[in-house]
Amino acid sequence: MSTLKKPIVTEKATGLNEQGKYVFEVERSANKVQIKKDIEQFYGVTVTGISTIRTNGKVKSKFTKGGSVSGRRAHGKKAIVTVKEGEVIDFYSGI
């Protein structure tokens, strides 16, 4: 089973691509060794560094006709992966 859920393609994450860094949403239980192995295997690049960030889901309230409904977004984990200089991960080639 892969620890990678999906790449994060936001304006801020795309700006990091110029520095050779890519952002992925990963399983909350994944560690750096597993993430490195999966990225090297799936994308065929050499990973030189990984930073992970655990995010807490924020509480959201929604007001409806029947009253208010409150809930929470899911907790998550992100990995910022640095690849070897000169290597590129292309998210759009498989489309």
C-alpha cells in the first residue's frame, strides 16, 4: 500500500517546484523512510530530503434553515520532498 495520497498543487506549492521541492499529502501514519521509498519508486527520482508537517483539521460551522451544523475537517499530514538537483517530478505527464 502506498503512503502517498496525492500531490498538492497550490500556488505556494508550485513556487517551491523551482527550488526542487514538491509537496504531497501522505498517510498520517507514514514515516520519512516510507515516503522516500514510495516517491523514488513511483516517480523515478532521487530524494535528498524530506520535511513532514502534521495538520489538525479545523472546526467548521454551517448555518442552515434547520439551525446550525458544526463539524471538523479531517486531520492530515504533508511531506515536502527535495529531489536531487537537475531532476524534476512532472505531475501532468500521465494525463
